[in-house]
Amino acid sequence: MSKDNSPRSTRRWRLALAASAIAVLLLAALYAPTAAFHLLPARFTGEADRLAGVLSISPGQTVAEIGAGAGAMTAEMARRVGPEGRVYSTELSAERRDEIRARVERESLRNVVIVEAGAAETNLPDACCDAIFMRNVYHHITDTRPFTAGVRRAVRDGGRLAIVDFAPGAFWHLPGRPAEATERRIGHGVSRRHVIDEFTAVGFRVEQEIEDWGGRMFLLLFRAAPLRN
């Protein structure tokens, strides 16, 4: 069978190629926040320094990463708290927990405790942590009240919590929707207002807001107020 090289066939081929390229670009924009922080080791190191500073992390402290993925940031924080400190690394996925385990063994980190996370529970011990952080994870949480209450129980009075995330529409925009939408989520993302409302409702207070954490992401820093018995 002869190949169709007519102008009409060429135009169809070019249109199909252009549509494929646009689809790839849209997917890249949608998942850019995750890709940027899970594929670039140098970016992890720089962000870890910045995050450790915001959370006032020092050697000997106990820190938790909720939703640790493959454990790159867990490993960074384990080095910063040192052998006398501890890092709880929580993850819902069994495959990812295996990746964290392999990483800490490969890097000879003896101060990491891997925790199987629940969909609405941290499964962290009560009052175990001086600081907790979540990176591009909180927008996935749907049952927020038991989850945020569990985070508060895990942080000692006066401890810190950092939420790094991005607003709905920050990486792709629906017609007529502003980047900082009034809804909690439209597609991917979560609004800063809802993060603040949901964590202050369980005993945190806002200490700092950083709008330009990187890649159109924001950081919200909270301090844990004393819980009432």
C-alpha cells in the first residue's frame, strides 16, 4: 500500500502532533510541583535547608514527614537532626515505604522510623514531635478533621507544623477561575484559606505565610497551642 503524502494527510499528521505536544505540556504543568521536588536531588538539599530554618530544626530533635514519598526529604532531615534525633517518615503506599527503607539503609541512617500512614490518620505517637511537615500532600486529604486532629496530637505543645502546597489553578486555570479559588480544591490543589481554617480549628495558630516557596507553591507555618484536657 502506498503512503499518503497528500497535503491533507500532512495537515492531519501535523495537527495530531501538535495536539500530542499540547497534552504533554498540560500534564507537565499539572504535575510540575511534584516532579520538581521528587526528581532533582539538588533542589531537595536547598529546600531542606530552607525548611529546616523555617521549622527551627536542630540536632537532637524529633521531626515527622507526613506523606514522605520515596523518602528524599526524610533522609535530608535525618542528617540534620543527627544520630541523637529522630525522623518519623509516614507513607500510605507500601511500595513507597519499601523505597524509604531502601534509601535509609543505603545511606546508613539509623534515626528514621517508617510509619504506615492511614487515609485519615497519621498513626504517629501522641506528642512525639518537635516539628512536622507535609509537602504537596495535604491537598490529597479529603477527611480533614480527623486527620488535622491527629497531626495536632502528634506535635508537642509549642511545636511547629509546615504545610507546603499549591492553590487550585496555580498550575492550570479553568475559564473564569482565579488562581486562589474560593473553593477548597478545583481539580488539583488546596487554598491557603482552607488550610488555615482547618488547622487553626484543631489548635494551631499561624506564625508565617510564604507565598513564593517555589514553583508557585506556598508555605504555611503553624505553632501548636497547648491542648486542653
